[in-house]
Amino acid sequence: MDHPVIRQPYTYARTALVEPDWRRLPGWRHVTEAQWRDAQWQRAHSVKTARQLRAVVGDRLSDHFYQELAADQAGFATMPMLLPPQLLNTMAPDAPDAPADPQAFTEAFLADPVRRYMLPVRTDRHPHWPSHPRAERDSLHEADMWAVEGLTHRYPTKVLAELTATCPQYCGQCTRMDLVGTSTPQVAKTRLLLRPADRQEQMLDYLKRTPAVRDVVLSGGDLANVPWPRLESFLLRLLDLGTVRDIRLASKAVVGLPQHWLQPQLLDGLARVAELAARRAVNLAVHTHANHVRSITPLVAEAARALLDAGVRDVRNQGVLMRGVNDTPEDLLDLCFALQGEANILPYYFYLCDVIPGAEHWRTPLHQAQRLQEAIMGYLPGYATPRLVCDVPHVGKRWVHQAVAYDRELGISYWTKNYRTGLESGDGGQDAPLDRRHPYYDPVDTLPETGRRWWSGPPTARGAR
């Protein structure tokens, strides 16, 4: 019996991962595969300046592009430029090769979704609302919840340990832009003051004294910038604490610098840690960060497979929902199928971009995120269907449908939580009410005219909403 073909809003077609040919770019024309696969070569040839970018792409980008790049760095950028060749190579892989006429290449490069968040230019920013009026450098107040330097105790049973303040690559929308990376003209960075060994000692001491904590996320910055012997030593001591049952290693480098996680000595060390974790029934996982399908290449899949073969329980992705990058059902599903089906990386979360300075052109309104969550349901396996979440200041992660109230006109949603943090110590401490409503803000340019006009008025007229 013939069955009619049912048209679906999204059509799945298995697509093989592709490593773009880096030799298409003049500066890498003679780079061998062995060099490309070498983590130290990748780090040594990362692009940190416009001059280095020009040396890689030659005359393919217009002078106007470099002018807009310089203007953004001087007037808006909260993160310094740092692009490993691996990530730069995924930008505009099919752009026309026409050195005599750079306009076509420039247009393709500007439109590239990975470029949009890894290498922002002034024309990306919203001309009137580059930042939300309520934007904050440490928008999640993580430093306010430090139990010791670098250890954020935000949730009752889990902590975030920031082991380093650097990464192998810097994303424009970084939620820790107040701490991570070198300073920019806009942001004089906060600094970790303790020596790494002393900071780790204080973290371990706190965890020994706080048996309610069972889940430790190790992050930064990026763990790929923590020397492996130091990281392994810390992990082994962490595994000695019988109260810790989950350990998550956060590294965007699985996607941005997979060569790092393919180093044999590092994988041998990870296998030692994973074996001990398995013996002690501790869940050891790696969390990475991919925002668009173009960044998922065969090398990324190879790195994820190597981590799993070393004994890691899961490699999971925590992306950020961003306009012009992945804010359609097709964008999200293409990425999730590449992650889950081709790269052995479990789609886990997509966060709404945080309310930090310079981020308005990336952020999406809550109602759009709610529709996107609904649109991707039913296509992926349930365990591989990511949750779209809003990381609400003073609250924490909430599924986008958990808002208790939502003023669409002013773009203000309200959220509650079911636990207390150190931030409530001045509000009654143990007796702080749990029904307090905490606000989160949509980007102003997505609001109706009445809402934009309200936010354009003086702060005194807006009150405390």
C-alpha cells in the first residue's frame, strides 16, 4: 500500500561532516595536514590582530571590513580577538575565491554565522541599542556568590569552579566577559588574585566542609588552558572526596581546538582519571560549546570520540541562542543532528544570550525562544532534544516556559526559584521568601513601539521594574 508523502516543517537528511580545505586561504596554502592536526601549531598561529587576519586571507577582505573591525574593537568589543585556525577555517568555506574583487568574499564572510559571534564588527551592533539599559558585566552575579575565589556556589548541590581566566578562543558574547581574557578599551577585566595552587586548595577545602555539594563543574575560561598535570592532580583530589558524585569538564576547545583534546599524553591522563571515576561511581562528563553546524567538522567528531573512548561518560553541548546564528528551527535542528548523529556530542542546552554589554544584536526575546523550543520537539530523540533555557540573574537556569509572568509590551519576564543562595543573606538568610519574582529582559529593539518608547525614557520614569 502506498502511503502519501507528508510534508513536514523540517526535513531531515543525513549530511556528512566536512573539514573545509584550509589551503584555500593564502596564508595557509602550504600548511600540511600534520601541522593542522598539531595543537601547538594551532595555538601559535591563532589570529589575534587584524594584521594577522590579513596575512591569512590575503586581499580577500575589503578595507572597509578592517575599518569596521577596528571600530568595533575600539568602541564595543568586550572580548579580545583570539581565533584558532580551526575556527577561522569554518568561516565562509564556500565563499568565492576572487582576490581581484574582494566584495563577494567580504559579503560571504560578513554573513557567516560563526564569524558573527567569533569576530564581531561595528555594523553587527545595534545602532541605537548596543546594550540593554539593565546590562551588567557580571550579569549572573557569579562573583557575588564566590564561596572562595573562583568557586561559585549558586545551586544547593552544585558549584562552578573557575580554574583559569583564559581560553584558546574568545567568543564575543562571553557570559564571563568581566573576568575572562585580556582587557579591552571597554572592559578592564577583573582579575583572579590567588595563585592557581592556592585557589584550588581553598576550593577543595570548601568542598570538604560542604558535603551537600555533589556536582562540580570545572570551567573558567577554558580547561584546555589549564596544564594537564595540574588539572589531573586537581581531578584526582576531587575524586578523593566521597561526597562528589558528578564532575563536568567545560571546554569549548573540543569544537574550537579539537587538536588539544586529541593529544595522546592528555588522553592517557584522562583515561586514568576516568578509570578512577568509574571505580568510584562518579559521573565524569565533558561539556563543550557549539553554536552552528559549520563548526562541527570531522576533527571535532574525532576529538569527541577520543574523549568517549578514554572513558568519559558523555560529551554534551551547551550552546547560546543568538540572532543571525542559530535562531531558526532549521539552524538548531541542523546543528543538533550534526552533534548527535555525526559527532557523538549530546545536545544539552541552548542558553538565551545573557544581558551583558554589547550583546543586544545577539539576544532573542523570550517568546521567540519559546516558539523555537516547541518547533524542535519531535524530531530528535527525547534524550537528545536540547532544552532552551534562560539563565535568570539571582535565580539560575530555567526552561523558557517557566516564566511566571511576561509583559510582552515592555519585554520583562518574571521568574521564581525553589532554593536560596548567598545573595539572600541580607534578606533574611534562611527565611528569605521563595516567591519573590526576578526580572529578565527582552532586547529592546524587538519590542513594540510603546515598549521601545518606555525604555527610551529617563530611568527615573521607569521605576524599578
